[in-house]
Amino acid sequence: MDKQFCDKKDTATAIDTYEGLKRITTMLASTLADLIWIYASPETTFIVSGTGVVIAVVYFMWMPYRRTYILEKSDTIP
């Protein structure tokens, strides 16, 4: 773990916190998918998941452009 995020003695705590939050968000996502599956339909669950994937892909493809644009603009500021 990089020293800028935490001291070496707190590395295990940081990793455990990250893993715990990851498990909670996974449980929430699974619960939401289950509710969509039960109350809407299995097809709707896959449509919602696919839409989320498309949004994530577009976002991550757009992100390098945005970062480059911001860095170029920040270099011109005195």
C-alpha cells in the first residue's frame, strides 16, 4: 500500500476496511438484482445490468480525454 494513503502500521486496517465495504456493496447489488428479478422479470435484470456496463465503459473511455483536457488547462494557469 502506498505511504501517501496511510502509515505502514495502518495498512491492514485500510485493507480490511476496503474489503468490508466491497462486500457490503456486493451484497446491496445482489439484493437489488434479486428484487428486479422477482418483481420485474429476469430479462429486465439483464437489461439493467447491461445498461450499467455500457455506462461504465463510456465513462472510462471518456475519462482519459477529460484528464488530459484538465491537465492541459491547468498548465496555462499562472
